[in-house]
Amino acid sequence: MNAGGLNKGPGMQVIHAIRLLVLVVAIMLHNQAAAFTVTFISPGHQNEAFWLSAVRAMQAAADQLDIQLEVLSAERDPVQMVKLVQAVTQRRRKPDYLLLVNEKLAGPAMLSLADQAGIPCFLSFNPLTPAQLQTSGLPRQRLKYWLGSLTPDNAMAGSQTMKALLDEASRRFPPGTPLHVLMMAGDRSTPASTLRIEGARQILATTPNATLTQLVYGEWESKRAMQQGIWLLQRYPQINLVWAANDEMAFGMEEAIRQSGKQAGKTVLLSAINNSPRAMQERRDDKLAALAAGHFMTGAWSLVLLYDYHHGHDFASEGLQLHPTIFSTVSRQQAQRFLQLFADNDYKGIRFRQFSKFANPALQRYAFGFSTLLN
């Protein structure tokens, strides 16, 4: 019998059938641990530095964890956030999970819409306030499809940056120099803003030679902060410390300081919160006296928790409202290290599976700290 005959024989047909069966089983097993869909409703602008960084980190995590990630941006409009959730709930093919942010206190409305549509949802970045929890209840109670939340400790970020700013002032200014602090907050309602203010004010209250000159709301925006800063520095020329709730407002204040004839990082010291390349560069170069970062990863860490939940490893063993230590102050050396590792917001080098309990069964507790990114 020739070679062609052998290929058509019953033995080869059995081998071919076995190979086909193995392939089908492999595909089935892969699908069990593969693509599920998550829609993230981003409260920020598409080109906003912080949310751009956060989404890039989320996409890197999604790619490694076989998650199909969709991002819808509300462009800083809380009403649009709710409308986007409503539109998603009306789709014929809904996502497996919704990832939401309690920006401008829009969380309960979005959670309620998702719950009515039967879409499991997770809250990230901003928690519900105590007053909101009184109405909405805890996760998995009144709202059965609200799985839980992961939020950074914003009060800690506020206190850490204020303490670092005051410590730096004591080193750079002559002994006994009165410290006149301008606090540039985000907005009046978002928990990330109110909690950072709370943490910063607690530290300020314990510093004898430091006084709060003014607290204003820059709405997270550089231009608004600059406009406010120009007027405030004219009215209060004694201001020598600026605490800012994010980096964009710090950058706006730097321009206001320049226009006032003073020097940012010299005669007026600033602190900020965020991880943008510019913020890291300015911390490395000491233009920013203090910086806290790490919370840009909150969305990516939330995807890790959803990945585990989806595969039968419920994060509830560590709690339904998680507040891990995500923030950390950033030294000049750490800023340089961050810039080396994550130039252009490229987070593909982070091995997200090592943070998953499903992918890493030996893992006992989640470790989502900023320092883990630099190791």
C-alpha cells in the first residue's frame, strides 16, 4: 500500500479524531478561564492625565487576564455617567460586569440601574459615603448585584502629603518661619476630594507654626487652579506652602506662582497627588516637595478582584469594601525608578497574574501597594 493509502486508513482516521477531540477540549477549557467582559464608566475626560494612566493600567491588566475591557468616558459630567450606565443596561448583549466610580456622588443611581438590569457591578476609586450606605445598604444586601468595592485610602494620601510638605518646609526654610498654607481641593462632594481634605487638615491642626490661609476648590483642573492661584497670591502674598489634591491643580498653581514673581519649589513649596510623567519628573527634580501616588492602579486591581471572583475565588474572604494601602509618598529615587519602568504610561511589564489568588493559589492576601510596582 502506498503512502497515500496509509493516510486514508482507519488508524490515521482514529488519530485524526483524537487530535480533533483534544483540540475541542482545549478550547472548552480555555473558554472557561478566558474572556469575560467588563465595561468601565470613566468619570474623566478621555485625554485627562490621571484617567488616561488609569485606563492604560486597566488595559494592561485586561490583556493579561483575558478580559474584554470596554471604556466609556463621561467627560466630567456626572449626569452623563448615569446615562451611559442606562444605555449599557438596555443593550441586547450586556457586559458580564460593570465597573463604576462614585464621582460627584453618582454611585447609588448607577448601582441601582445595574442591579435592576441584573448586571454584576463593582465600585472602584471612590466609595459610597456613610450617608449613601444608609440608603443603598452594604454590597450584596439590598443591591444583590453590587459585588463590592475597592478604594484607596484617600484620607491617608491627604495626611501623608501634608506631613511630607510640612516636614520639607522645616528643612528648607529658616527655623521658626511661619507656614501659611493654601489648600487646593478637588470638589465639594467626591469622596476622593473630601477625604483627602480631611486627612490633610488633621495633620495641619497638629503643627503649631502652620496655619490654613485658604481652602479653595479647583475642580481638579489646571486652568481653574491657575486662575484661582493668581488672585489668591495677590490677596495673600504670605502663602509659602500649597497643598494640592491632584497634580493638575499643582501645575496650575506653579504657573500662578511664576506670574506672581515667586519660585515654585523655592519660595513656595508644593505637594501633589498622582503619577503623571510630569509629576514624577518634578518630584525627581525636587520642584514638587511632596508627592503621593499609586491610586491610578485601583481600576487594574479591581479587574484582578473580578477575575478571581469570576473564577470562583471570591474576594469576600478579605471583605466586601476593601481599603488596602494603595497610596504611598514618593521619594526622588522612587520617582526616577517609576519613570524608568513606566515611560509613556506603559504598564505591560506588570505581571498582574501574580496578584491574583486564582492564578497564584499560594497567595494569602492581596498586595496592591505602590512599592510592589517598583520591585
